[in-house]
Amino acid sequence: MAQLADAPRHPGSVLLSDAGEVSLAEVPKPLSAGELAWVAAGLGRSVAGMHARGVMHRDITPANVVLSGGGVPCLVGFALALPVADIRPAFVPYAEIAGTLAYLAPESTGRTGRPVDQRADLYALGAVLYELATGAPPFGAGDPLRLIHDHLARVPVPPAQMNPEIPAALSAVILHLLEKEPDHRYQTADGVVYDLERLRDAGGGPGAAVFQLGERDVPLRLAPPSRLAGRDGEVAALREAFEQALAGRCRGVLVGGAPGVGKTALVDELRSAVTGRDGWFVAGKFDAYRRDLEFDGVHQAFRALGRLLLAEPEEEVAEVRARILAALGPNAGLLTAVNPEFAALLAVGPDPGDPLIVQVRLPQATVDGVRPVASGDRPVVVFVDDLQWAGRAPLGFVDLVLSGEPVEGLLLVAAYRDSDMDAAPVLAGLLSRWREQAGVRHLRLDNLPEPGSVVMVAEMLRTDREMATGLAKLIGPHTSGNPYETVELLNGLRRDGVLTPG
């Protein structure tokens, strides 16, 4: 919508023009090739203008695109919009996923562990164009679990195969928008617009020439690859630990390394494995300067688990409730006193007991609350990040899990900065003991070796290995192969005009 030039009647109000009454959801489909090329270019410009203003829509659907009097597409429905940024959606039940499932990018489901940025809007744009070209979204509508699976795993039938009137070049653009991996699809709406306008200007007929996609698709900020570069061995070790936890042979994994080396990104690789087993992956992060309960990583993860359990069908909730209450015994009131989600789940009144021993009882109550939930069929992975800043109570929880009897389907993963251990003497002592525990794995992440840095640079710049090798060797002495510092240095070179497209 556009602001009108006329002054509003009421002070403090903003007068907006009416963008139109007809949405793309109401337009007969499929569109002709010429109409589709024209609408696609206009819609691409709307998305590009939105992204240029630093906004992600997060719910681009035919119903949220209206046509003005001149037939120009206009985006509406910004209820879910956020500033452009990398966000990592948590695993939530399908009914709580933000957006419309038929048009949702795989990473937006919270089941891939990939960050969500403006490229999720480009996937949704591809899904809308697919519907305009064929008459239906890429994977139809209906059962939400099937839709989520299809977005994650199925490759859509090419639009030109569904509708022979669609030119092969436009079909290729739509499929490129619908790539599963964010790194493999278009990176910018401007790059999409350039290709769509070339198609529109060529007439958009079935015989339109195929051209090189993405010639002007250059992101404003270079982003790290969605998939980890140079960490195949560590990812394999983490997944092996998860498989062993399913059988009760592994209690936990401790991941150490310097800041920026990629510990959090490594553990996020477990999300897809956990959700593939219909399990729960919950996470929390400690803070260097805040030690109150809201910044307790164990507390955050446990609250997240409570929200997921509350979203289960009532008969399953009743069964889990009975198991947890039996395990907690008199500590049920303590747990409900500090955890709102478990207060709703257990329907037990808060009873923290003697305040002098709450911090002693709470770690055991938390362990007793999570163990009955996990099983080999529905595993629970609890990830706590920045463990070096944890207080005594959460460290007590970690110690009880790593030192106690293994539970089938329960895996604790904890990441810590080994460079900050001087400020964490309690953790340092516990780490020495945990290293002697059977069923506890230890992974230490070092900076990337040169081959890994070459892969990372090549994927960030979308260039071949040979060209990336020279640049990786040039920046290596300044970054020492640290992934975070590599990303920041390349973006600094880009801002300063030293590194330019082409």
C-alpha cells in the first residue's frame, strides 16, 4: 500500500491507498505464459523492494498478493514479518509453525537446523509462481505432516512438464527458487527479478530461450554456507553418538572449541536426525552476564520441552503426565513452581518446599522430569550452549545426566569455550571427571584446515575450488581458518571494495 499525498483528516493518522480487492488466490489458474511472466516480474519487484527495506515477509501466498487496478501485484498480510536476519526456528508442532505450509521453505519448518533468512521468502515466491503456472502449489495442500515431508524430501515436478505452455526457462527459474538448500536457490530477489524481466521482455512464450540463471544474483552480505564445510568427521561422530543414545549406550556429548569455530552449527546438524525419528530437539543458551533463571540454558531447554509436550494429543499427554508424576514423586511441586509449562502439563500445584535446599533439589527434579519422556522410539536431545557460563544448579543437572544410568533415547549435548575455562573452575573440575565416564563422548573443534577453508570460501562466493584456493591462502594467516572470522573478513573486504562480484 502507498501513502496518499492528501493530508489526513485526523491528526496522527496515516492515510493509505487501497492496493486492490482481487488476490492471486481468486485469479483463475493456470495463467497463460505471457500473463505469468508479467505477474512474476511484478511480484519479484515487490519482494525485492521489501527486502531492500530490511523486511522478511515469512508468509508469501496467493492470498497475500493483491492486484491493483492496473494488475500490478502488491504484497499484503505482514502479520508475521520480521527484520531481515538469520533466525533459527525451534522445532514446534506443525500447528504452531509460522506461515502457510503449502508455500513454506524447508528451513522454516524448524526440522532442518538451517537458519532462516530472506531466502525463505524466495522459496515461497517460487511456490506461488508454481501454483500460477500449474494450478496448484508444488506439493498440493491437505495433510500437514505430508506437506512438511514433501518440502523436506520431494522434488517438485517441473512446471513445464505439468503445463506445456510454460517456457522451459521460466520453469527453470521456478525450480531454482524451490531448491531445498538455501545456498542452492536464488540468493537475492534482485537476481530473480533480473531473470524474470528477461523472460518477460522475451515474450514469455513456450519457445523462450533458456539462459544462464542467476547472472546478477549477488547477495549484499556474504553468508556462511548452510551446510558445514570441512566437518564431515565431526558430524558423523555426533550422529553416531545419537544412534548409540537410542539404545541407551551414550549419555552425552561434550563439544569444546574456541569462539567462532562452529560448535553451535555442528550440534544443529542433529536436528534433522532427531525430527526424522519423531523426537524432540530442545536447546538453551547460558549468558556471560546474566545468571538468573530466564538465562539458565537448562531452564530454557526444559521449558521448550514442556511446550512441545503440551501440543501432543491429549491421550499421549495423559500418558506422559502419569510417567513424569511417578518419577518426580514429592518433587513435582518444585518443578511446577519454577516451570510454567510443566505446571500446565502436570496439573500439580506449586510447592517449592524449603527455599534453603531448592537449588539442591532442582537438578534432580529436572532429570526426573525429562527421563520418562525419552524413549528409543521418540528420543529427546537436550542441547545446552556456552556451558562455561553455567551456575552450580544447571551444572548439577548436567552432572546427574552424564554420571547417572543411561536412558534409552536421551542424549545431552553441551558446548563450551575451552578458551574461557579459567573463569569456570567448577566446570573445569567436572570436565576432568566426565572424561573418565563411559558413555560420554568428547569432541573438540579446531579451526578449519586449508581444504575446509577452501570449500567454505568457494560456497560463500559461489565460485569454483581453483579460484577459491588463492583467496583462502591469502586470508588464512589473518583468520587461522576460524569460520566466524572468515565470514567477517570476507564481508569486510566486500564492504571496502577489495572483493567485488566477478
